[in-house]
Amino acid sequence: MSNINFSNVKTAEMKAEEANQAEQDAIDTEARAYLASTDWYLVREMETGVPTPQEIKDARQEARLKVSE
């Protein structure tokens, strides 16, 4: 009888999936941080009418797409 516990053994596919998930988690974190850091543009636009620069709107759209992928 063996005392080896094989329940923690991971296949190459499992390791690859974990790596892919970690990469996507990092992308999500970065994109969400960018969105949070630029929220003030939209609040300012709603409160004062000062328009949000188009490049900020475009970058926020790209960030939202990264999070939803």
C-alpha cells in the first residue's frame, strides 16, 4: 500500500489552463484599474457638461472589451 497522495497531480492541460486563467486575470485587473482611474472623466461630463476626450472614451471601450473576453 502506497502513502502517496495523487489527488494534487496536475496534467499539462490543467497547468496550461491555470496559466491562461492567470494571464486573463492580470488583463482583467489592469483593465478594471484603468476604468476606475478614468471614471472621473465621465462624472465630470455628467455634472458639468465638460466632454470626455475621445481618446479616453476609445481607451475605456478597449478596456471593457478586454474584461468581457
